[in-house]
Amino acid sequence: MSATLAELSKVSGARLIGDPECVISTVNTLGLAKTGEITFLSNRHYANLLLQTKASAVILCEDDLKNCPTNALVGNAPYLIYAKIANYLYPIKERASGIHEHAVIGQKCNIDKTSTISANVVIGDNVVINAGTYIGPGCVIADNVYLGANTMLFANVTVCHDVSIGKNVILHPGVVIGADGFGLAQENGQWVKIPQVGSVILGDQVEVGANSTIDRGAIGDTIISNGVKIDNQVQIGHNAFVGEDTAIAGCVALAGSAKIGKRCQIGGASSINGHIEIADDVIITGMSGVANSIKSSGIYSSAIPVTNNKVWKRNIIRFKNLDEIIKKIMLKLE
């Protein structure tokens, strides 16, 4: 849809500098935007593109206004303003409600008439699907699942038995919720499977990215609290707990029984050990390995930046001998 800058200013709460009647139809990047499009500047890395932009309007902060050659929407958080405007310009497409003729529905289900069940969906027994929920093609929903209102399951999502999902949840293609956790005991060198009898509870406003997996609990439940955002290809182990409004980036591995606090940010490809706790308001930078509990809010890192291979090898050798080197230094100091 299209909107004037006056409308977008009202929607986003940003201060308008320029023509209120300027019409915006789409968004684009700072370097590629043209007439009729709006862009934003929130990362200083792209500041050099501002003077050359051909966009009809730019979302930016007060400090960058002097370099803006066109209309502007000004605020303290340009990326947040952009998010609000993008949501306004690209509203969620309304879908016709009803059950597709090629869907398979089990017994004793309670499916609200305003929900949408697409082709090749398979739904087990005793499933509850609330108002406005969308189930995309090829999804499988097992017995005794509860889906809250206005929840969206895109294509080929699998929700295993006894899982409970809140309202306004988004599950992207290929997500699996409630598969067995990795529970094994050893007997004479062989593995004995431990039944995973818990479940998964997803709160309201949760979003889970494509091909991510959340295991069911071994005994109790795996719990993902309200407002949690999970990126693509994330693995969350059995009985983990993720606190409200935490964001987890792609390829993170969260081991079983780990407890993550509220409003945390976990960078991509990080690994979180099992049976540890991370406090509220913790930021873990990408590719970090978290082996022990983090008890205070703050920013934490552990990854070694990429470097020349020969230098890296020398550093690793020295790291292995670090304890011995320190002891020698201490002896000399004494």
C-alpha cells in the first residue's frame, strides 16, 4: 500500500521534515532507493551513502539531518521507526477462512470457523485451534495440541502431541515443536532411550524461524516465554527455559535444562551449556561458548576472531601452554 509522509509520521511517531504530501509506496536500501521509496540510516557504516540517496524520504536521527538531501523522518531510534513504517506499508495479507478439502482432521477437534486450514494439513485428535489462526500447506499437528488465536504456521511446520502454543505466534517453514529431547542412558556401551514425557509451552507473541527445533521436556516442560524471538536453524534442548522478550539469533544451540533470563540477546552460532542459568538483560556476542552460569547483566564474549592461519596456530599452541607460562612468570617475579 501507499501512504503520505504525514501518515507515516503519525504511525511511527517520528518528526517530519519536508513535504507532508509526499507519497511513499515501498521501502528500499539507502544506496538503491529511488523516487517514491523510503529508506533509513541506523548504521554508521552506511553514512557515506546518505548524500547520494535518491529516496523520497530517509528515516534518521537528529545528528544526520544536516546531511540529508531529501525529506526526512527524524527520531532517536531510526531502525524502530523503520519497523513501524514497514509494518504499515506491508500489512499481513488476509486469507480466506475455512478448511481445505484435502486437509485431514481427526476426531473431537475444536476448530474456530474463522481459522484457515490449508491443503495437505494433517490434524490429530482433540486439537484446539482458536480464532484467526492460519495453518499453512503440509503442516502436521498431532493429538491434544492447543493453538491460540491469530497464530500463524507457515508451510510444513510440525507440532507434536500435547504442545501448547499461545496467541499471535509465528512459526516459519520447517519448524518442529515438541520432538523428543536427547535423553539417553548407557548400559554396557549401548544407549538406552529415555522416554520424553514432558511437553513444550510457547507463550504469546513468540516467533520461531525456519527449520528451528524446540524439544519437548524429559519430565517437565520446555518453556518459551511471551515475546521471545528465535531465528532460523536454532536448536533448543529439552527442559530449557527462555525468559520473556529474549532474542536468539541463527544457529544457536541451547542445551537441555539451560535457563535464559528476560530480555537477553544471544548472538548467532553461540552454544549454551546445559543446566546453567543466564541472568536477565545479558548480551552474548556471536559464536560464543557459554560453559558456566552468568549471574549479572552485561555483554559477554568468548569467540576468537578470525586471523591468519599461521598466526592462529601459534596462538593456539601458546594458549595450550598458558598455565605453564604463567607459572614460570610467577616464579621469576617471586
